[in-house]
Amino acid sequence: MSMKAIVKSVISGDSLILRGRPGPQGQPPKERVLHLVDLTAPRPGISTREDEPWAFESREFLRAMAVGKEISFISIHSLPSNDDIPRDLGSAEINGVDLGSELLKHGWAKLKEIKREPTEEDSRKREIENEARTAGKGIWNPHGQQARVVHHTMPVDSQAFVTEWKGKPLDAIVEQVRDGTTLRVRLLMPDGDHQMVNVALAGVRSAKVSTKQGESSEPWGEEAKFFTESRLLQRPVRVQILSLPTSTATPFQSSANAIAPPSASIFIGTVLHPAGNVAEFLVSAGLARVVDWHAGMLASSGGMERLRAAEKHAKEHRLCLYANAPVPSSTSGKTDGATSSEHSRTFDATVVRVWSGDQVSVVEKDTSKERRLQLSSTRGPKLSDPRQAYFAQEAKEFLRKKLIGKHVKVHVDFVRPREGEYEERECATIRYGGQSANIAEQLIEKGLASIVRHKRDDEDRSQDYDKLMAAEQIAVAETRGIHSGKEIPAPKQPLNISEAANRATQFLNGFKRLGRIPAVVDYVAAGSRFKIFLPKDNQTLTLVLGGIRAPRTSRSPSDKGESFGIESADFASRRYMQRDIEFEVDSIDKSGGFIGALYFNKTENVAITLVKEGLATVHDFSAEGLPWARQLYDAEVEAKKARRNIWSDHDEEASKAAEVPEDKNETGPLKPEYLDVIISDVRTRNGFGFSVQILNTEGIASLEKLMRDFSIHHKSPVASPPGFVPKGGDLVSAKFSDGAWYRAKIRRASPIKKEAEVTFIDYGNQDTVAFSNIRPLDPKFRSLPGQAHDARLSFIKFASPDSDYYADAIDRFRILCEGRKLVANIDHKEGPLLHLRLIDPTESASQDPHACINADLLSEGLALIDRKGCKYIASYPQVSKKLQASVAAAKRDRAGMFEFGDIEEDE
């Protein structure tokens, strides 16, 4: 009786494995072996014997003809079963074509010796065989078999094989399906040889199938095996070898440096059928789970993304492995966790602090709330572990340079609950820049962090988990950072040069000589007190801002601190913590702290910003000698008017009423006072200023006589008193660079370097002079006041020092004023500082009584009207009108600063 079955596979050119239809719910069908009657074909080899000639070609002919198709077969004789699988001797045909006759016709089998009386059918088959033999077909080919080697065992050097063929598609035939995701394939190598390899499908894993008698398979294991078998067994496919099966070892563990065995028993790869990737179909059917750690191999090609989509489909439809899975909903555990903590899941923020290689603090844009975040699925090296300390510091510095002060987009993936000594922590994906780069991905790719291996069903993970895995695979492959195997010594502890005053003193003059020094704010102790780190020298110091006083913060739980102390410190922390800055040093305090200035973004003076925000007040005594003292006072006035922070209870009207008499005296017009002057010195450092000598007084004649006597006095050697050390504020005799001696005042002195900065009081210029060229000023030369007067130009200001027009303005001022006798009118007095309107006496002033060099500089576009620094301008309406006309002329002629437009619109 004719029966029907599906050809599962072909054993050789004369034997087939048949199967029936699948049972209910996809259960695997029964199988049986059919040997074609009266035929014999070459036997394929195994590991212990080689192929018989033409064995592969014979099997291939029958495989291509029959596998996967339905056949009709007749069992003539039952043979003893093998492993409980029935065996039959019989004939079979496909669509009316007899398989035995086709094999004989093409020469891929031959008839056995028949001991019975030949029948008509036997004679027909013998004729077919003779025709094939005469034509030299198949095994009767007179030229013999194609030379090839069949390697039945895995390559001896597995790593070399992977290196050579990684990612390259190879033609193959699936020889065996061990379980849903483990295959044995025959690689048809380009050189003609065949290589048998075991392949685990990349990115997926199905339930195991029992290989021992009496053992049961894991749930859905048999179904997964049948799913793959029915689609791939003995089908031509394309195989890509991707990796050995060793999972990435956690850095710094003993297994990290373990040497992989040269010969592996299996490869990880993809198997592509013309209909697609079977791994994706397995997952979509709920017969395999996604393997996270394979993501590195598949993420770049989009393979992992497709597997995740297939997994989502299986879960949503509760298929097979996911039959008892919880119903997905919009209020999943992750969302609940975020909601219960009242945290928004996605928000814009600014990074204000980097705690470590995997933790940062951000300030949320909408609420200004500070939140400490852990990078999702990321683990940075530990600073406490000597082997990891170097990389921990590198990771922290990488985050600092990339993120500090930058705008970022934060997505909270989940909230890690409090556990033991670990507090509850929001775990988030942080993106920055125009490309929305994931900082965790960059960190891991550089080998400065590792990825957290989550449990299979742990959904609390980064939204870019697969990309993180791919980044780690790159880092491992290129042995970067923590994957390099290098043990770099832990960084040395920075030297604290503010530990004591005597240590700080050793560095003071060096810092003063250097001027502005680049550094990083390591910590903010209070609004005006910073811990500074110098990376180049591996040193730290304490910097106290000069000229201001910030409210004191509490130093202990019982200490309440001063009002707005916390606000001042918080402002400074959020704005300057871990930022690249520059600082200048002026002096040191008794505890070893350096007193000076801090600059952010090259131009922002931190002291002025704090005062302007109402989070510090001007300290009159220390501000007096600072070049930016006026800016500090202006900033304080602005903060008072706006009632910011410290000045929130300030009564501006009452203050104004109390200051009316003083203000009138200070800002009102002065009686015209024209003086003959000569510019004795021009200063451009720390802002523009100059000194003048007044000529139409007895002082100049007295100075000339004094200088003659002074010169005679210093022609004879004058010894300094024993142990003489000049101090700030002392009047002295000092030798200038021209070799002559002049009266001078000590600005600051360095006993270590034995030199002092001095101001020559009769000319206004400044210099640094060695102690050996300084003498105490003889009392007989003290009676005449210093003849140099510090001055500034009334009503106007130059461009900022970093502008090209600043240098042009200085040069023009020197051309108009230096070495010439000028007329000056004192418009305002600011302590000893004179605000002067300079007039060229060679120009006729009769036509325009308000003509002056100040207005000329405005008309040439080299200056602007200084309304903030010269508040008395309203008291000189006629002069103001002249100045405004000069500015209008500069704008009309596009002169100087106005060549590209009206820059006053930006003010």
C-alpha cells in the first residue's frame, strides 16, 4: 500500500529519513528511515573514515530532488529498527517520478547483485544503469572524482579560523539540527574543501533538547528544534561566523586574562536562508529568547533591533515561552518606579558635577532641581581599587570634559531601589551635543567603563543596551582602557600647597610672575573660597577671592551659618565646580590660602558675578587696590537696586535719601579748573589708565630742584641700614631701568625673591626693582608730595582689552598725548583718581568750547560714552551733547568700532 510522507533529510544517495505531518500544537511528528530497494550509493564519510568516491555528489543529487517535499513510498520489507526509529526497504516517487530510476539514470547509484529471477522492472533498471555507464555519468565518470578534503571536526585553531572568516558569508548546507538554535553545518569553502562546524545562532537561545534516553527536554525545546529543522535541515544557506562563544570577562577579574583554548567546540554566527534569518522567526514564534551579550555582534547591522521587535511581538501575543508572561502595559514597573518617586522620565538639564566615571549631578531646566544620576547599565572603574584607580580617574575626567556645564537630554530608564549601603538612585541615559550622542556608549567604547550584565528577565536597563554591548565589544577587540590588561599604577595624591602658610609662601612669587594660570575648580567650599586643581603640576591650593566677602556657610550641624551662605555656595558650585578656569594670585592669608582672582570663560571675573548676584558684598579694605574695584562697587549698586539675595530687604529709597548730599557732591559738576599737564606714564595692564604731572604749579619747579639734589645725593654710595627689608606702603629711593634714582612707593615686596614692585610717585610709572637697588628715602626728600597724579579720561571708555580696537585706541591716545603739553579740565574726582577732559592747546577752541581729545577719540570710533563708569555725565549737558555728536559722526562714517554696524545696540 502506498503511503505519503515528507522527506526530512537524505542520509546518502540511497537512503532517506521521512517524517509525517506535525502533531497538535506543533508537536514533532514521527520519523522513519527508507532505504531504496536494490540500489547502492557511495557512503559519506565520518570523523573516522573518509567519503567514498562520489558520496557527496550522490547525496546532493537526491537531497536537491527530495528534501522538504512530499513523497509516495511503498514499504517492501521492514528492517530492524535503530534507536526506536522504524526502517523500511522500499521504493518512492515524487510527482510520479521514481527516485531509484532517476538516480540510476544520472549515474548516482548502481544496482545491487540480484539473486532472484530478474523481472521486467529489473531489466528496465539494468538498461538505465548501462546507458549511464556508457555515457560516463555520475559515478561512471572516467576522469574520477573531484579532489577535495572533508574536515569532519572543528578547526584546530578556532581563533585563527574566526579571524580569517569573521563576517564573510560562506555557502553551506545544514547537516544537523541539535536544538532550535544549535546547528551542524557543512561549509563549502572557496578552495573546494568542506569544513564541518557547529554554529550557535547569534543573538538567540532556545530551550535544550534531551540527548539521553529517558531524559525529558526543556519546555518548548522539541518544538523549537522542529521549527528550525523543518526549515533548514539539509537546505542550502549562507553562514557568517562572528565569534567564539566566550562571553566578555568582567575587567579586573581573574578570568579577564584567561587564555581561550585554541580549539573551540562551537562558533557563534548567523545562518541566512533565502527566506530570511531563522533566529528572528524563532523569537517571533516565542520559541527562543534573545541573548543580551550577543548584542555586540549584531547591533551595528540592525540585527539586534530586529530580534527585539520579534521578542516584543511574541510577548504581546503570549506565544509559547511567553504564554505565562505578565501582560505588558503602559504602567510597567519602570514607569511605576519613576512615578512613585515623582520624577519626570525625560527632561532637559545642565550637568553641574561629575562624581565618578558613572555618576553625575544635573540641574533640571524647568524646576532648577538638582538630581544625582547613575548612567544606566554602566559600571565605571573603582577609585578605591589600586588596579582600577588610574582608569577611574580617566573616566571621571572624560565625563568632566564632555559634560560639565553642558546642556543634556536625560531619560530616566528606571529607579534602582535602596539596597544595603547603596541609596536609591535614578538610572538614566544621558545624551548631549547635536548628534544626541549617548555618553555611556562613548565611555564604554573607550574602555573607561564596563556594561552591567542584567538577568534575562530584568527589564530595568538602558534603552540603548544593545548599543552599549556593541561598544564594549569594540573596546574588548581593540584592548582599550580597562580591557587592555595593563596594570597602570594608581595616580599620586595631588600636593596640597595650601596646607600651611610657610609652604604657600614658597609658591607665591612664582604664581605672581605667571599672571593668569589655567586650572580646574576641584571643589567649592564657600561662595568665595575654592579648591583649585593644577593638572599639569598635580597640585591643589585654596583660592580666596580678593575684594569681596561671601556669607559664611555652616561648619557643623549646630552651626547655622550666615544668611545666604548656602545660596552663595550653591551658586558657585553649580556655575564653577569642575570648570576650566584661570586664576591670579595677589597674596596669601595666614592659613596658607592664596588671595586673588578667578576668571571663568576667560573674561568673567567671578568676584564681580557673585557681587552682582547679591551673594557677596564688597570688602572695602581689600577692594581698594584692585583694578576692578569700580566694577565691584557698580555690581553691588546693581544688586541693591534689584534687591537680589543679600539685599532682598534693602531699602533703596532710604539709602538714596541718606546719600543725597554726598551724591550731589560726588556727581555734580565741578567748577571749571584748567591745568597745564604732561602725560608722564600710560598703563594698559588691568585696564587703561595714565598719570599726569601738573605744570603750572610750584611743584614742578620744586621737583626739578629735588631731582638735582636727589641725583647728587645718590652719586656717593648710600648704604642701607642693616637688615633693611622694604614693606608695602614704604616711601623709598629706587633705581629705575635708566640707571637713575627716583622717589618711589612700595606696592608689594617679596623677601624670598628679594625684589619689590614699586610706583615712582613723581612720574606714575611702575617697575620691579631688586632690594639691592632700593634705599630708605632720606627725610629731606619727603616733604614734596608726589607729582604724578593717577587719571582717566572723563565720560568715555575704550573697547575691552581682548578687542583689536583696544590696541588701536591706546596707540591713538599715545600719538595725541604723549610727550606734549596739554590742557586738562578736572570733571570729577574719585578719591586720588582724576577724571580729565584733555584739550590740545594748539587747536583753536574758540569755535567749539567743548572740543577735546575725549570727543576726538569718540568721533574716530575708538571709544564709547561710559554712562555707567561716569555717572556725573548728566551734570555736563553741553559736553554730553558734543560727545553724542561725535559718536553719531563715527557711526555715519563707519569709523573704528562702527565699521560693521552699531555696536551700541548690543549694550
